[in-house]
Amino acid sequence: MYFWYMKNWTMNDVGSLSSKTIIVTGANAGLGFETALALAKKDATVIMACRNVSKAETAKEQILKEAPSAKLEIIKLDLSNLKSVHAFAEEFLDRYNSLDVLINNAGVMNPPYSKTVDGFELQMAANYFGHFLLTGLLLNVLENTEGSRIVMLSSIAHKAGKINFDNLNSEKSFSKIGAYGQSKLACLMHAYELNRRLSAAGSKVIAVAAHPGVSITDLMRHIPQFLLFLFRPLLPLVTHKPNKAALPELMAAVGNDVQGGDYLGPLGFQEMKGKPGKVKAMPHAYDVDIAKKLFDVAEELTSYRYKF
Ligand SMILES: NC(=O)c1ccc[n+]([C@@H]2O[C@H](COP(=O)([O-])OP(=O)(O)OC[C@H]3O[C@@H](n4cnc5c(N)ncnc54)[C@H](OP(=O)(O)O)[C@@H]3O)[C@@H](O)[C@H]2O)c1
């Protein structure tokens, strides 16, 4: 809920992040790029976790043009491949002994059906299972870092999402939108469940979620282009630019007034655009039994056990 008298949160509210190390997955494009840029401008050390190193190099050069003293490092990460997630975590842990924020931003929407090398449906793999494993592998270093946070990216699409345990990886039937909605609901439920488990274990690490509203980025590459063309006149009313759409995840990552289990998004009409702030998920996203079951299933499928 937004009231006119509420202050508009921006990165101007954030002081120097020079002592912070922050991982942004999918930092080479869209919201991840804007997030990395904004954090780099505040002097954070930003690890750009990207699947395509040459795209990441180009993005790094762009950031350096705007923030010449930016501290950026690229480490390859393909979230749709569990081996690559392990390799990324090993490389990061070899070189760094602290991690202040893990921003699980990368994502893919509505691609045609495909199965990853690990046997997962692509959207579930890249959006959820990959980040599930990544977070688990980095939990110790997060716990060893004072005031650390985990940010999961969700979407308005979680509203229509459903966790189908008997069709989690589209084994029985596949719907592009259904699989995307499920993956984004899974990300949101993971933030809530992880935060509950962290808090019950007495950990100081918090898990939060964010969504950007709607922004025209490469994410739309699998949407029929004629639809975007057709609705072009309406787009300014229902979308905002990537640098604005990145604000909820930035607020989740480095905002002061953020607690574990918070969900941040744009406060405008239907949360499609607007100033960033705390929003409410659909009631089904708070279902504790489903979240617990999903956590257990994800542990089994990724062959990774969290310590709680
Ligand atoms: N844009 C929106 O309106 C919107 C709305 C709701 C939620 N979101 C969420 O916001 C996040 C960012 O989306 P965006 O709009 O910035 O999309 P984007 O411009 O397409 O950027 C997505 C990023 O994720 C990376 N990525 C995709 N698959 C990957 C994989 N297997 N391993 C590693 N990285 C991978 C992409 O890498 P490549 O460049 O190599 O493809 C890219 O860097 C996503 O989680 C998305 O679901 C976006």
C-alpha cells in the first residue's frame, strides 16, 4: 500500500557499500545489470555470476564506463546445471571469505519445453533448483558474515502459480506460463521457508523476496513479438524501466528497514510499476506445509542437504 506522504526509497538512501561483497546472478542483462551497476556505484565488490562470460565482459565494460572505480568480478555460473553451480561456489569460496548479500536474480521465462542435464524442466532448473543449491552451498559463508542477506526474485506470476508435486518438472504435461508461475512461486516460498528455518536455528542471516513489477527486458524474448508490438501504446502505463524495476531487489538487498521474510515490490497499480516497498504475497505463498515439502523435494532432487 502506498500513500503520497511516504518517502520514496532510492539508492540515495544507501551509504557506502565499500566493505560489502555481493553476488548478483544474471548480472549481465536487465534487472541484474541495473542491480550490479547500482551496487558498484556504491563501491560494493560485485560478483557477476553469469552463464555467458563474453556477455558478462561486455556488461562489465558498460558498468566501468559509468563507475570507473567499480570492483567487479565475473565468475561463470549456469544455474540450469548443478555441476556448474557447484563449480561456481567452489571458485567463490576459494577466493572470498565473506558474503554480505546473495541476490538470486537470474531467470528465464516461457521458453519452449526443454529438459536440463539434471533432468529438470528449464524454468524450474534455472529459476529455482539452481538458486536453491547455490544458496545452500553459500550458507556457511553467509553465516560467517555479519548482517548478511539472501534475496530471492519472484514475480506477479506467483499469483497464478501452483506447486504441482506430481508434475514439478512437467513430466506429465507442460505449460510455459504454468512452469514459470510455479518456479516463481517456488522462489518466493523458498525465501519464506528458508527464513523460518534460519530464524528457528538462531541464525542471523535473513532471507527476503522481491519482485520488479513489469519491465521490458530480454526476459520477454520468448513472448510473441507481435503481442509486444500490439500493446506498445499501453506499455508505458503498465511497465517501468529496468533501472526503476531493479529498485525492489536493491531495497531487499541493502535497504535498512528490511526484515527476514519481507517481500518487496513496486507499490503502484497491481504492483506493475511504482516506488519500491513492502508488498503482500498471495495467501497460498505462505502455506507452510507446501513450503516444507518443496524444500525436502528440492533437497532430494539437487542431492544437497541444508544443515537444518
Ligand atoms: N522483467 C520483468 O518484467 C520481470 C517480472 C517479474 C519477475 N522478473 C524476474 O526478474 C529476474 C530478472 O529478469 P530480467 O527481466 O532482468 O530478465 P533478463 O533481462 O532476461 O535477464 C535475465 C538474466 O538471467 C540470466 N540467466 C538466464 N538463465 C540463466 C542460467 N541458466 N544460468 C545463469 N544465468 C541465467 C540471463 O543470462 P543471459 O543473458 O545469458 O540469457 C540474464 O543475465 C528474473 O528472475 C525474472 O523472473 C522479471
